[in-house]
Amino acid sequence: MTMDAALLKALVALVSVGMLFAGSAIMFLRRKAAPLFLQLFGAGCMLVVVSTHLFEALHLFPWMGWGDEHSVGHYLDLVSALLGLTLFPLGYLLHALTRVRC
């Protein structure tokens, strides 16, 4: 049985983004701050992006029209990618700038 290339890419991305999300969640739970929340929310959005690609590769929820332009799945993927790629770096930057130096 061969694995589809799209599925393999989605699984590799799932591991990477999953670690990013877990790290963000641990940081947020240790010290609840607005920049850490932005970082966690951005990582969650990236997790949604990876999930949409995984669902597309596995042909789950075909009514979402994952690969089709102007479909619900396409816009979910697009909005999540924009939010994730904006909020995660913004939260990281704000956290780095407001961090107290000992």
C-alpha cells in the first residue's frame, strides 16, 4: 500500500504544528498573558490549516469542497492560514518585547 504524497505532507506538518501548539499551550498555562494567548490562538489556526489538508488528503467531509475554489473548505483554510501566520508571529514578538529580563 502506498501513501499519497499529500497525506504524507499533511502528517509531517501535523507533527510540526502539533509541537508548536503544545509548546504555546504550555507557555500560556504557565503565565497567562495576552501575547501568549495570541501565540496560542495563531498556533491553533495553523492546526486548523493542517487539519483541512489532512481531511482533503483522506477525502473526509467531501461536502466541504476542500480543494475547490470558492468553497467552505477553501475559505476555512484561507482564513485560518491568514490568522495563524499573523497572530503567532505577533504574539511571539510581543512576548519577546515584554519579557522581563533578570
